Amino acid sequence: MVRLRLTRGGRHKRPFYRIVAADSRKPRDGRYIEVLGTYDPLKSPAAVAIKQERVLEWLKKGAQPSVTVHHLLRQAGVLKPLKAAPAKP
């Protein structure tokens, strides 16, 4: 299964994260399929940059976001178009 999750970068005590689509069996910082955005928690307010079209494509294909990524997507307003779309039979 494909998961949308964070991979950690940066140096010691200076985290920087990428939002990626990755196989759920791969390690956290292992190989990923595609970079979908970035998250910098040290900026005030936290800086989030998301490729909205690509995230929506992955979600439509059945990818599952992690809890943290789901929270970031909801804050950025990426999930609103997905809920507004009518359900397919």
C-alpha cells in the first residue's frame, strides 16, 4: 500500500521534512516514489508547501496519509475538494 508520510532531513536538532508517497513497507527515510511537498516546523508559523494536484491524484488512487500528513493536508485545505466531489457508485 502507498502511504503519504514524512521523511526527515536536516541536521541534528534542526529537522526538515519532505512529504512523500512511499511504499508502506519501506523505512521512514528509505526509498520513496514521489516528493509531494515540504514541511519546516522550525519556522514561525510552520512552513508547509504542498503540490495539491499531485496529492489529490495519489489520494484518488487509494494512497493513505499518515496521521501527521493528514493533519497538514487538512490545515492547508487540500482535503476540501476531495470531500466536495460526489462519490462514485
